[in-house]
Amino acid sequence: MTSRVFRLHSTLELPLEDVYEYFEDPDLPVEMEDIDITRRNNTLIISAVAADESMSKYTPTAQLKASITENRVYEEEPEDRPGGPGGGGGGSPQWGTLEEEEEEIESELVEYACFKGDRETVLQNTALQYPMFEVLCGIAKIAEKGTLTAVVAVDGELHATRIVDGEDRPASVNVVEEPKEDDGANGVNWRDNKFIS
């Protein structure tokens, strides 16, 4: 029986360097022989390479898609310095201290891979979709920021996954009734309104 991913939502963000490091020696699912990583401008595409040689090389295998952004990372948080909101200055301006120049806090621009969106945005194509979902879970466990939630079917049973800031969290599947479409019976029929000519 095949496993499938039904619902997925991700807000994962982690340094691009960490993603590359993760794939230096990955623990891939048995269905995958390898992965291909391609960068196109500000998009990172991680594609599954099938271990099954009978699968056509023209079959689009599952891929993870992330946008790449640059964030400024400070050696120490600006709030922690004296005079800042968390420091000893109370957060108000100190008049008469213009002679003292504030120390420049060391910072650098770091590229981040952002796996953000729903299944069709983050996890694409159906061949090897579930094994690639397992790879995404591995990435989620090294991400310091963001959440991955999903509903998957494994051997015919539904399972919920929730990983928050790199840690597995309890999750359950809830069945809810979808809101019914309002047929507009109680609304104004603008086409046959006698007050509009």
C-alpha cells in the first residue's frame, strides 16, 4: 500500500548553509537513491532521485521548493545593548550623550531557505512524494524557526505530523464538517430588483 501526503503547511526557515550541510550525508528513505539540489536565482529546488530503475527518467519525481532570502544576523541582539529596550537605559533617548558614539554591532547577511506555503507550493509532484515528505521532516527537525504540519496516510491509516522550532509536538487528525456554500437565497437579487432600473 502506498503512503500519501494529503495536507501540508510549512513556515520553516533555516540558513541555506544548514540545508546544504544536511544533504552532505543525508539519511534518505529507501525509495530514494539520491537528491539533486538546484538553485535558480532566489529559488532552491531539491528533487528526489528514484532508487527504482524501472521508473522512467521522464517521470517528474517529488521536489521541495524553497525561496531564498537574505536576513541580517547580529552577533548580539540589539535589545541587549545598554540604552536599548532591554538594556540599562530604559529605552528613552539620552539627551546630551551625542559625544559618545554608539558601538556598531557586528552583523552579517545570511541567506535563508524558506520552505513556506501549502503542499503544492512546498512539496510538488506525486512520484516519491511521501519519501520526500520524510526528507522535509528531517529538515524541519534542524530548523530553529518555523512549523511543519501535515496529514498523511501510511498503510491506509491517517497520521498527523507537527514539528515546531525543530521539535516533534503532539498532533491529531480532526474530522470537521466543511462550511456549506451559501446559495444566496437570503441575499438581494440585484438583477430583478425593482428599485434599480
